[in-house]
Amino acid sequence: MNISTGEIIFIIVVLVIVFSASRMGALGNAIGKFVYSFKKASKGEGFVDVKPSKTFSTKGAEDAQVIDAAPKKKP
């Protein structure tokens, strides 16, 4: 199966018309991020340790509530 240069150009023109230039940029960006993260994961890098932290207590905390590590001193 040989694809000539003219056929490749035709396919590219059709893709640009169908997906538009802005979508092609976003698609390229998404593919680049996927390849980067796939390479990083295949090397075993970038994993997050999900063990709970024992320094902060979250008892009684509501969503998006800030909890201070040390209580504030009263004057």
C-alpha cells in the first residue's frame, strides 16, 4: 500500500476542514500530554503517595474548609 504525497496532502486538507485549525491544536496538545504522561508512567515516575497524613485532623471539616495545624493564641 503506497500513499503518494498528493494523497497525504488531500487527507490533511480534509482533516483541517473537518476539525478546523483550533480543534487540531487542542487535539495535538492532548496527544502530546498523553504521550508525555504515558512515558512518565512507564518509567514508574510521577506516582503520588496516597497514605493519609497524620499531622492534620479533618474531623468535623466541611468541604473547602481550611484547618490550621496549630490553634491560634488568644491575646
